[in-house]
Amino acid sequence: MVADGDRLSLFIALEAVDDPRDPRGRRYPLVSILAAAVCAVIAGASTFAAVCDWVRFQDQIVWQRLGFTGRGYPPRRRCDGC
């Protein structure tokens, strides 16, 4: 089980990553997207599609703990070929 302190350490480390996206196009915090990807890979996801599936199948509590708030849902894969 991951304790709150462990989760916060991951978020602190990921916040050091510069966000190259245009501010006008940002819908979700980069730290949340990166944290979701890290968690998915730890859970066994090995492709972009598997990471997307892992995120999609989590419940809203997990999404909130990852930092996806306000819109209700995290980002979804936008192409069928990914």
C-alpha cells in the first residue's frame, strides 16, 4: 500500500519536470499525467495504449488522488491506432 508521504514524494519529483505545453492548451496538470503514467507502468502497462487503459479503468477516487479534479475525468486516448 502506498502511504500519503510516498505519493507526495512522487509528486514532488515529478513537479521538477518542465511543462513544454502551451499554457492555452493545458487541460490537466503535467504532474498528474506523469504520475498516472508512472502508476500504470508500475502496475504492468508496457505500451501507451496500456497506460491509457489503466487510467480509464480506475475509479474517480484514484483520479482525484492523481490530481485530476474539476473536470471529473482524466484525459483519454484520442486515436484508435495508439
